[in-house]
Amino acid sequence: MRKKGRVQLRRKRRSTEESKRARKSPARRKMEQLQRIIPGCDGQFAMDSTTLFHLIADYISFLELKASLLRTTISCLPLLSTKGDQPNEPPASCMQ
């Protein structure tokens, strides 16, 4: 028999998706976030961490190379502008 004045509440059952989300570790969630950002990881849910880290390292190298190329291109832009009749002197970084 229940005591008077107390209300007994039932816990609401979680849906399957909610329970899966609740069980994932913070590290696993971060890995899934990385998989969404890195090209080549789309749709591969069962990727092991070693493969993912190799893809991340490759992507970082690609981004560094792209940034370097853009910096060089920007430093050489003064060569493209023609102000007056005198040729522009190329910056030292363009002569490498």
C-alpha cells in the first residue's frame, strides 16, 4: 500500500536514438564531428581512429600547402599591376 500524499512518477523511456546518443563517450562524439569535416570520411561510420587520424594529418598538410601557395600568390600580385611605364620590381619571395 502506498503512503498518502506521495505521488509516484514513472520514468519516461528514452527512444532508441536518445539512448544511443546518451551512451556515446565525448571522445566518440568528437571523432564523429571530425569525420563530418574531413573530406573523404563522409558516410564511413565504422572508420577506426588510426585511419581517421591519417586522413586528418593529410588534410592538414593539404591546407598548409594551400595557405603557402596563397601567401606566395598574394605577395606576387604587385607584379600584375601596371602603374605607369616602369616595370614593377618583383618581391624577393616571388624569385624563389
